Amino acid sequence: MHQYRLTAAAVACCTGSAYSQSSNDPGLGPTAYTVPAGFPTSVFSSYYIPPAATQQPQPALYDPVLGITYPLNLTNPDTIPTVDDDPVFYPQPRVNVSNETAAALVDSAIANITALVEANNGDSNCTKCQSALAIAKTVAEITPTSVPDMMITLCKTFQFKSNASCEGSYTPTTYGAIWTQVIAFADSEGLDGQYVCNSLGDDICSQPTVTPLNTTGLFPKPKPENLTALPPSGERVKVLHLSDFHIDPRYVVGAEANCTSGLCCRPGAHADGISLPDLELSAPLYGAYLCDTPYYLGLAVLQSIGPLTGTSTDNPLAFAIYTGDLVSHDGPSQLSRAYTEYAEYSVYSMFKRYITGPVYAVLGNHDSNPQAIDAPHSEPDGLGQQLSWNYNHVAGLWQQNDWLNSSAADDARLHYGAYSTKTGLGLRIITLNTDFWYKSNNLNYYNMTNPDVSGMQAFLIQELQAAEDAGERVWIMGHVPSGFDGVNTLPNPSDLFYQIVDRYSPHVIANVFFGHTHRDEFMVYYANNASSISAADAITTGWIGPSVTPLTSLNSGFRMYEVDTATFDVYEAYTWYADVSSFSAIDPSASGPTYQLEYSSRETYNAFDWPSDAPLNGTFWHLVTEAMERNGSLVERFNDLESKLSGEGGACTSAECQRAKICYLRSGSAALGNSCPQD
């Protein structure tokens, strides 16, 4: 996540009008809904600190899965921890040595790595880094608990980061113990080492290119020939898409909302050149652009969904999908298992109260501790179970809320929070834990020659094959997109996923859904690993949902799909947003924020007479990119909507920017996204 500060010009740009605000769909509610004043106190049964116009509430939450009431000091902004006291896990030492021998080994390793780095022998930074990893590997194998301090020492010695960042990155309770596992198990002088060193910086090692995938024997059966399209039923249902809630129970009304670094709207946050108690921008009750979601904003969006979508208890949503990230963007020392579990219970309980119909959710990269870390079951020394506490917890919550049956919940416990389930309409939903292709999951950096160390994608193939055999249609859900600009995703796992999508589309896979970027985006998947980019080769769409959180410099939003009950194709997609720049002007005694219809996908992007009875499928979205090539104003419109009209990222009027955007929209894998021109 990058930190941006708002200028007066940026704020002024963020009050633009929505596109296609009127809708011909009689099933929708009004084009705008203003949330009533006050806090819906009945959503929680009791409070440590009640809500008020000048403060966020602190609900007293009882978690029935864990059988505990979360303590106030976990979320109280006045008691934010500076140390994570959760257990840490190390590899088993290969031999037993004395403390003196261990200390001598570490001193020798530091000396050898220092000499290696400082040597002027013509070796590249990448070669030096991999050789240093080989030296560190010996320490990790013999005295693993010594590795974090060794990394901190080397980090400070070479000023790789600031001293404080070295401590924060490599202390055992943040990422020091995790990196120790990686160093111990990685092939430091092979592909693993290249990826580890690249993760430290492109100036150290360039990212390895995608390794050609041998698909022989990958799929249980060949793709059927002479496939015919399933006819639509003509009956449509409404499906809600929420993403990236990022609840912040530590949000402080009146704190600095335009801080220079870290998460704003927190105690002690400040702007450069301004000394507290003076502020550049006071945090409003309902949130701000550089802050995560306070309770008032989270409940405002949930209160808006029914009126705007035209749904209610009597006229419910068919179901909802949630594409991950519940936890706020705290620093690693401020996070913990308990804080993660709190966010999971808190947000899901609010969903249960306000969303009509079941919610199918996935884990995001922030929904673990340490953040973004998930371990494959095959990790040696029993370390493959170190995150099982989290999978057990969310599976229990999903089952408790009647969103999953016991079989699907058991899937989630086994498959890293992922599961396969069938909706009441007959659609099969298969979810993935996309941390296993996310670059920031350090535990991906060993066994890199295997694109599916976790077995996650083998599970996906198994479920897709069963769906094909049964004649089922499937939606796939994850958090981190498999492609787009290629920034977030490892090349080999995303290439494997792309070829799975190719094998089972379009006859089985109807749509794919992600979140993570906080932006409103899409991408198209093509047949034959995108060897040909054309309307005829477009096979399915990846929908990237807008975030509820305004971080970073974005408006808050959500989406609803109109879906055919036979094909489960999307025929319309509506997106709503709230203008976060208006929150400072809200009088909380009079009203809350206003969510309004931002645009209809069909009305906004149909620049080529797409038939009214045809779905918004991969072909449609490819034709949108062709229309963009002919008319740059359509790229500009996409660019505006991408930020939910906040103006974040600036205009995209140059030919270079527009070529890059179009290329990203056609890139469903990291390799494809990395090959695009950079905007």
C-alpha cells in the first residue's frame, strides 16, 4: 500500500458527478440514499463505549465460535499495542549446539556476508544476494532463533531500511520468524533465491520470467469438443458484491486525517510541518481518504444496500459475495491473532444483520497474522499448520451464520479458508486463498519450481472437473487478482490459474471475482493462454470489486449484479459510491452520508450496440477494450470510475497511459500484465 497525502486541488477534483445515474431497471430503488442520523445501536447487544457524534463506539463483542468476549483494550485507540505477543514458529534445528557455538556461527555469518557484499569482484547484486542467502541458510538450519537478530543487524549495517523499519520488519513476532523459515527451506542459489532477492528490491534481482508450464496430465479429462451454450432462463436475480471493508475500531474522530505516514485518523497521527494538537484535517465521524472504515461508515454502507438495490427481507438478494480484507492497515506490531479474529467476527456479524441472503466470503491478505502470511500444509517441521487457527475460526463463523453447511466448512478448515459450495439456485461457488500467489506472502518463496505448493489449485481443478461432469456452472472467488498490471501476483501460480480458467471456460466457469486493489476494475481471460487477443477468443471475465474503505484516496463503494438463474452470466452491474470528500460537511445530528448510483456497466460501456438480451461476458468486455482503442474518452471514463470518482491517480489522457490501461484490462495473469507498457 502506498501512502498519499491530499492537496487542496485533489480534494477539489473529487466531487465529480456520477455517470449514468438514472436507471431503466424498475427493480432498483432511488438513485441516491441518505443514511439517517445517528448510530443503529441495536446492531450490537452491548457496548463498552456507546456511540456519540464525537466518537466511534466500542461494542462488547461475544464470539460464539471462540466462546470469548473481546476485551476493550484490544481495540481501544488509547491502548494500541506496540508488540505482538502471538506465538512464533521456527524450523527445527538440524543439530544441537551450545549458545557459544551459535553466537560464533552468527558472528561468522555476519562477517562473511559483509565481506561478500562489500567485495568489488564484479559479481552482480543478485549473485551477491543469493550467496548471502546460502550463508544465512546455515544459520537458519543450526540456530534458527538467531536469524531475526542477524537480519536486523545486517539491515542496519547496510542501511537497507531505517533502523526502526529494520526492527519492525525482522523482529521475530512480525516477519523475522517467517523469513527464518524461508531461508531454511529455500534453494538459495536457485529459482527460490532469485525470487527472495527480487522481493527485497528490483535493483537487487530482477523478477524471474514465467516458467513454461507442462500441462501434460494436469487435467483429469481433456476439454470437451463441440460445446453448446446453455440457454438463459430469462429470470434474473440480484447478487451483491462487497470487498475490502477494513474495519477500523481504533479510528479516532478529530484525529489527523491527512497524516504524512502510517494509518491516519489514529492517536498521534500528524501532518508534516504541523505540531499536535493543531491539525491539517480533522477526522470526520464517517471517515476520510487516508483512513480505514470506522463503524459509522461501515454501517452506513450496509444501511444503504437495501434501499438502493431494491431488496429487503421480503424481497431478498439471491446471495452476496465478499472478496476479502476485513482487518485495518495497522503496522505489524499492532496486529495480533485476537485483533484479526475480532475483525472477522465484527464484520460478519454486521453482514448477517443487514445483508438479506447468504454471504460467500474469502480471506484477504490482511485477514491473517502476520499479515499476508499463509503456510502450505507441506511445509516441513509441522509448520504447515501454523495458520490453522484462522481457517478454523472463519469456517466456524461461516457455518454459525448459516452461510456454509458442515461439509463446506470442513473444506474451509482443510483448504486454507477455501471451499466449494452450491447455492440454492444451483450455482457452484469455488473460493481460493490467493495468498498462495501473492508476492507479499513470504512463505511462497521456497519450492518456486512448483506453481502449486499448497495444493490450492489442485483443489480448484478437482472441483471444476466435478462441476463439468455434473453440468454445473461455477463462479470462482478470490482476493488478489490473478493479473491486471501484474504488480501483486507471482508469475508461475497465476499462469497455472490462467490455464485452469482456459480449460474450464466458458462452459463451466461463468465469472471470476476478486478485490484487493480497492479500485473498480475488470480483466478479460482468453483461450489458448491469450495467444490471440480477440473477441472470438475471450472466454470469461474477472470482476475486481470496489472497496468499502476509502483508503487510499478513494471513495467508498459497492456493486450489485443482475444474474441469469440458468447460465449465471451477469446481465447488468450497478455500482454505488459515497463522496468521502463531503464527509467533513455532514451534520451528524441531521443525517449520515449519501450513497448514490455511480453508473450502470451496460449503459456506460456499451459503445457498440451490444444486444440488450446478451450478457456482459468476456466478449462484451473485450469489445469494450476495442472501443477504447478507437475512442480514448472511454479509457478516461474507465479511469474516473476506477477510483470511484475520487480522482486518485490523476487523469489518463496520454496515449501511453491509455495503451497501458487497455493492456491491463486484457491481462488475466502476471506474465501478461508485466508485458504491458507501464502507465
